[in-house]
Amino acid sequence: MENSISTLPRGAESATIPAANSERGGDAREAGGLPCGRRQEEDGDGFSDISDSELLALEEEAMIDTRCDDDNADTSTDLHQDEMGGKELELHDVVSVTTQTREDVWALKCLNTITMIPVLQAGGRVREFPVFGELEGVFLVGVIDELGYSPRGELELRELKTRANPSLPGSAQRRSHNLQVSVYKLLFDGMVSGILQPEIFIHHLLLRHDQALGPQVKEHAKRVGFTISSFKDLLELTCLNLTFSNLPKIDCLKLEYCYQEDSTSLGCELVNFEEEKVMKQLSFFLSYWKGTRELLGVDIEEAWKCRTCDFADICEWRTTKSKEAAERNQTKRAK
């Protein structure tokens, strides 16, 4: 058993959800594993990981079948979660629900999603909005920090990034962050446009559509206004409510940077969404995870991250780069 957290918009007990009227190709991998022995999580790929691209890929190659220990998690990530957790409490009641199966876990994600729809329909804002869907034949999962409307009525995505130093990130990190929020937009837009269908979940995640939901999950669903018995019922309900929600696509992407020591704002950046460019970048990064290309090294300005990598001592890419640098220095001395 595992404990999952479900967030309820305040007053969600009385919220009503609009009724439905208000081929397995293209996937280069199965949920059990990747070509070339690359690992895939059973619950889809978190895009914030994929947007870190080659650094994570290098670590995956070194990791092989091992898993990183949670105690080694990046401190800035923990502090970001603490920051967002505090903000989330401003808008949501947090409820602990015990899950028994993977279907239960995904049921809670679905319930979180459909209970936030009425808030957005009413012009409110929500935090920690789950997004998921298929892009380039791969099932991607993410969580939008905040969704709300701007003074001009545009649906705005806001992503908070905490910084260990009181400065804005370099160009390589900015590109990663820009790609992350751009893909979140693609996923959300697909969800509210009817592209997301129950079969996509079943195919990619190998979930059992006829699986009965656990008692606490069914109790939680009833508390927010739904009577459901199986995972299939909830999947269909989620997809229908998203499709017929009349929610707009995301109009504006905003990145907000703050200093993690005292939460001081460091600046805000508007991201220019260019779908063709985003899809080209996404296709390149996912080609590694689909087993169709070998990994490449990180940008030189990101090489400092190698100092905290658990596998730096056995990294072939790092060893090769060190040898190349030594040879260049030797050539310069010879001249």
C-alpha cells in the first residue's frame, strides 16, 4: 500500500461537473522497457526529467538497472516542492488517500484533474494541475505549477523555478525550461481538444481498464461528486469532461525565478511558443529514449553538473572529454 495525496479545490464537495454534452502504432517501446536496455517508468515519462535531456541520459546509461536513492535528490527540487506545497494549500484542501494498485494512483490523478475543471471554468486559478498525453509516440506526464487567467482574460501557465544562487539561469537551462513549459502547453491543449482518449492510457501504461478501484479511492470520488466502480469508468469520465469543458488552450507561458534561500523574486520571463521548433526539439530528445540514437554530452556550460553526478568516475563521455582536453594542451605545448 502507498499513500497518495489528492488535492481538492475549496468547496469542491458542492461542485458539479458538466455532463458529456456540456491502431497501436507509433510507439517505439513498451512499458516494460526500452530498446537498447533503456529504462522506462511504468507511469510514463516525467517531462521535467526529459527536458534535462543529455545529462539525465548520461546518468541513465551509467545507472543501468539501479535506481537513484531519494536521499540524493536535488535540494532545490525539494525546496521548490515545499514552496509549491505552501501555495497549493492556499487554494486546495489536501486529502490523504490510501491506494492499493497502479490504477488507484492514476484514478487520483484523474480525480484531481476533473475537480479542477470547474474552477478554471469559473475564471479561477488552480495549482499543481496534472497534464499527460502522447507526443511523438511516447506517453508524457507533467504537473503545471499554476494555471489562471491574466487581466486580459488569457489562460496563463506559470512555472516557478527556484535558484540556489541569486541569479537567473544560463542559456542552456533556459532552453530546458522553455521546452518544459512548451510541452506542458501541448499536453494541456491536447487534453481539452479531445485528443486524449482512454485507449492511450491503457496502451502506454499497461493499466487494467476493468480494475475495481480501492475503497478509499471510491470514497474520495463520492466525496467530490462521483459514483464510480472501475478504472474504465473514471478514465472515460475524465476524457469526456476535458473534451466538453470548453476550456481554452493555453495562451501565455510564464517562467518565474526566485532565490530559494529567502524566496526573493529574481525575474519573470515570457516564453514565445513556436510549435514547429518545440516539436523538432522534442523529437530529438525523445529519439534517445526511443532507442533510435546514441546519447550526446551536455552543453559545455552545463558540465559543472558532472561534479555532483554519482557516476562521474565511470562516465565514458566525461573520460573522453578529459582525454581530448589533455591532448589539446599537449599539442599547444609542443608548438
